[in-house]
Amino acid sequence: MASVELVQAQPAWPVQFQQLADEIRAAMAGAVPALEHIGSTAVPGLCAKPVLDVLLGVRALDEMAPHVDALARCGLVYRPAYEAHIPQRRYFVREAGTLPRVHLHAVVQGGALWQAHLHFRDRLREDAALRERYAALKRELVQRHAQDKAAYTEAKAPFIRAVLAAPR
């Protein structure tokens, strides 16, 4: 089972995202309608696993197929097995040992996954008390699930669902 490591927020994360976004745009020959930095590394001051989560917005998921090889040349490996769990997403990872670690989530721009990711990120950016509650939860859960990343992620889900369900 994969272990979980949380680190303090790093000032390099936004810069790394911009560099990665430039790499992805170049690899996809300008075919990227939108790229967003999501996840905890996109929230200033929030502890996080040292992994950049990137949301790539496309008009339709089948637009990703012609770009799989180009993204692989950037070190982003397509993981189709994850589509069984989230069929509305195409998922790519930059392998362990390559920095920064990256999870690229290609989804339909404006669709439910797109909106949920941005809503959660933006709520954490806007609300310091919410951000601190999430950080405290993450620190607690990493103590309980340090050796089981799937359990750690699953245990965060009720908090995330509550944030997404709450009115702004």
C-alpha cells in the first residue's frame, strides 16, 4: 500500500504549476482549452502531499486520445485503469522519482467534475477557518492512515462532500 506524506505549503508549487502548464500546452500543440492548479498544493498555506494536481479542461474526453503519446514524452503516463472508478476523467501521472510529482485530471470543461474541483479549491482559498479545519483533518488522518493512501483519501471524502454541498 502506498504511504502518505504531508508537507508544509511550498512557495515553489505555483511556479512548478506554471512550468508544467507550459509543458502540457507545448506537448498538446496548443489544443488545451484550460488548465487549472487544483488540490491542496493550489491553496496557499495548506499542508499537502507533495503532488501537483492539474485539471485539464477539454470539450470532450475523446479529445485526449491523440495526445497520450505527446504527454508521455513529458513524463505524464496515461492510467486508463482509473476510468473504472471515475469514467468521466482521463488520468495521467508523472511517475515517482520525477519531481514534481503530478496527477493530471482531464475532464470536460464546465462539467460536474470540473466545477467540483474548482469549487472546493476556491472555498479553501477564500475561507481561512475552513482551510484550517481541512488541514487539521488531514494531519489527523495521516496519523491514522500513513501507510494506506486509499484509506486516507476515502476518510477525507465526507469533509469534501460537505464543502461541495454547502451554499456559498
